[in-house]
Amino acid sequence: MYKGKRVIAIVPARGGSKGIARKNLAILNGKPLISYTLEICKKIEVLGATLVSTDDEEISRYCSTQGFHTDYRRPQQLAKDDSSMIDAVLHAVNWYEMKHSSIVDHVMLLQPTSPLRRIKDINSALKQYRGKNLDIGDFPLLSSGVLIF
């Protein structure tokens, strides 16, 4: 929770990739690329939930073995090379709100393709966000009331 508001992380991890085949499960320094992001999610104190947005059964199974709920599936039309990330995020948020009968106030989009991010950096960003006493109205990025930071 942040300021009494629900915060979720969305980890976009589709199965297809033009550049590196099966990149989210590709081994980097001895473990799958997505594992770095999942480990970070476990350390972010304000998260109410982490939602892995995938269309891929193998990715889903791996995330499940790491302790993440994986009942959400990204629709195929939102898992193409030219699919809009914002549309995929909004679909995931809408699914989460319907499934859990709760409103999502803030979203952290944590992409598996950024394995070098550190919890220290995320906490620093959150501290700056909190310190400025910002509100969703300060960010006209989305009209749905969801902030991506």
C-alpha cells in the first residue's frame, strides 16, 4: 500500500520475441532472465500483488515455481510484436480489479529485460515519489487512474 492505495506490479513476459527466442526464460548468469525481476518484486514493500502478464504456459509454470500466482493470461492479440504495452497493462489491471473486486490505484511496470535494476534504485524512486507528495492527478499519462512509474 502507498498512501492507503493499492499498488501492484505488472511483469510483462510474453512468450514470443523477434530478437532473442524465448528471451524471458533465457539463462543469464545461471538463471532465467525473468527471475531477476521476480526476485525484485519479492523485496518491494509497497506491493499488494505481482501480476505476471504472459501468454506462455512455460513462463507461467516457471513463475508459479517461484511463488507467484499465474492465473492471469495475456490475450494473444496483446502479445504480438506490435501490441501496445499500455493496452496490455490496462487489460491486466482490469482483470485484476474484476477478479479481486478491488481498485488498483498505482502500477509498477517491471520489465524482465532490465535485470540489472536494484531494489535500492526502486526504493530511491519510491522515496522521491513519496517526497514530492504526488497524486495521480499530477500525471496525465493515463485517464484510468493508474500511474505507471
